[in-house]
Amino acid sequence: MNKKIQFVNGDVDIKIFAFTSENDFDEYMCMFTVTNTKLTFNQQVTQLLESYKKLTTQGYSKELPNLHQAEICFKRYYLSDISNQIDELKSITGQEDFPVSIVQQAPLKGCKICMWTYMMTNIQKEQISKNTYMISHHGYDEIWTTQNTAEGANSYIQTKKIFKEYAKTLRKHKCTLANDCIRTWLYVNDIDNQYAGVVKARNEVFDEEGLTENTHYIASTGIGGRDTCSDIYCKLNALSIRGLNPNQKHHLYALDYLNRTSEYGVRFERGTYIDYCQRRKVFISGTASIDHQGNILHIGDIKGQVNRMLENINALLHEAQCNFNDIAEMTVYLRDIADYTVVKEMLIEKLPDTPLIIVHAPVCRPGWLIESECLALKNISLVSR
């Protein structure tokens, strides 16, 4: 069963998507947003952490009776100024014993930081390398890796090193990029100039690892995002799952609305869904205002681009027998902060209760004013076969 709930704790708004499984575990996607933008960065971080603690230890037992048993599988911080904020953030949070993603993508509600947490009950966690954790439950191992960067003079060199090292890490744990990687996030600094190098490097590694147009690629978002150092041009977050059979994984195309990305030289899947542990989990890649021939639609028209983006997402979800009500988390990327109010109003109308964040992050093609990704969850018993 899916449930969407909103709480307010002091100066923090919390939106939660709760999924109750028939297989003895629950999942929670929680978006924490600071509403008092006058607070200092230190105060905002403190408020977020206190709200998380209250949510998971004290409260709301009537609506979410098992939440206090859940543990974090993955956390992402969205920062407004990472270079000036990272040290203070780490001094407040200390060492966190789960995968943590930190990226400069300023929350457009005006606060300095937002936090997304993915939590689950009945799991075991193990750190298997500096930036990688294995989250095990019910015979499956979710391998979450974050903050993966590399040295190099440009995005091509860095991306190639990052992917090759990630593939090496997977092989150490009896996985491969082709068979087990479900989702990647690529944060690209100065994306207008550096994205081409990221694409070239990823294409080359995929060729080496056996990912082709005739097999499959990986659901992915490639988006503007900064790390602490200006000479880090690419950062990888990724999810692989060990224990899935090939018939549990499916790729989404919605070819009446979208084309294959390989037609314009980029290699990722529009979406992927997996059926396991009595639920269907759908990963929708970064999706923009594009047609089935790869053309940008509604150039210069933010309202038109929002509507087409949502049409495309809806078509991908429909192919997985899901809809907007099943969206557990959505991240929306805006190129121009001046479009925020219009976009916020449109999304509130379409997705009023969904844990959602809108951040400042240029999309990989300048003509795209907006892009969005999401994750959906649905009980497998509600899916027709």
C-alpha cells in the first residue's frame, strides 16, 4: 500500500511517500525542506537533523507505525554553495554510516540546504569501500555508491576513470556494469562545455563492458551540479542490485513520445523498472521536453516544456503500469531560476502530495529549460500480468 503524508516540524516541511510491502518490510522516501530562509546555514542543518530525529524516534506513530524501525539506505543533500558549506555540514553531521550524496544544486525555495532520505525496515548495511555501501534485504544486495570522482584535465578523462573504477568495484562483488547496474546520476560542472566529454567517455566504457543498443543501457541523469572543487568536472552516484534475474528487469521506451537516446549519440535508457520483493520499482531518467524524433519542443516556453516533460514522464510510467500517484520522489532541475514560481505552481497542481524538490541545475542541452527525474513504487499485486 502507498501513502503520502506531510508533516511540519518547526521550520521544516517534511513530505513522505510510505510503501508498505506484503513481504515484511516498509520503504519511505522523505523530502525535508527548510521553510525559514532567514536561518543561518548551521541553523538550517540543525533543524533538518532534529526533524529527522523526531520523525524517526518520537513521532507520527499513528500514520507511520513502523517508521521508527527504518534505517537510511541513501541520503542526498542539495546545497546552495558547496565550497563554503561542505566543512560546516560535515562538522555538524559527523561520519554518517550510509551512502551520502552531496551536490551543489541550490534549492529554489530559497533555503541553503534540502535533504532527501530513502529509508527501509529490515535491512543489513555493510560499507564495502570508501564511497560504497551494500544494503541487503530478502536475498538482494543493493550496492549504492556516491561521491565518485577522479583526477584529470577534463571531463572525458575524469569520467572514463570513474566508470572504469566503478566497473572494477562491481566485479569485486560478483557484479558487472552490464548485468547489475540499474541507475546512475552524473553531476557535471560547467555542463554546457563539459557534457560532451562525459558522453564520449561513457560511450567508450559501455562498449568495453558490453552495453549496446541491441542489449540495453542504464537509466541515468546527466545534469549540472558542482562538487567542492571547480576542477572536478564529473561526479558519479550509482545503484546496482545483486540477485536479480534478467526477467525481473525491464526497460521503458514510450516510443510514441520519445526516441532512443542512441539516435543522437547518448547512451542511457529512458527508464527501467524492476520487480522484486512484491513491488515494482520504476526509475525514470532525466526527462525533458522532447519528441519522438529527438527534437526540443516549446523552445523558450517554460509552461509548454513543463507540460511536455510531464507527458513524457506519464508515458514512461504508463508503460510500467504506473501513474503519477505512484511517484515516490521527484527531483526537478531548472536552468533559469526566474522560472521557479511558474514551475512550482504547475507541479503543485499535478503532484500536490509528492515528495519533490526543485533545484537550480542546467540541463545538458541549452534549449531545455527544465528536466525532471523520479522514482515510483507500486505493489506488485496491483500490476496486471
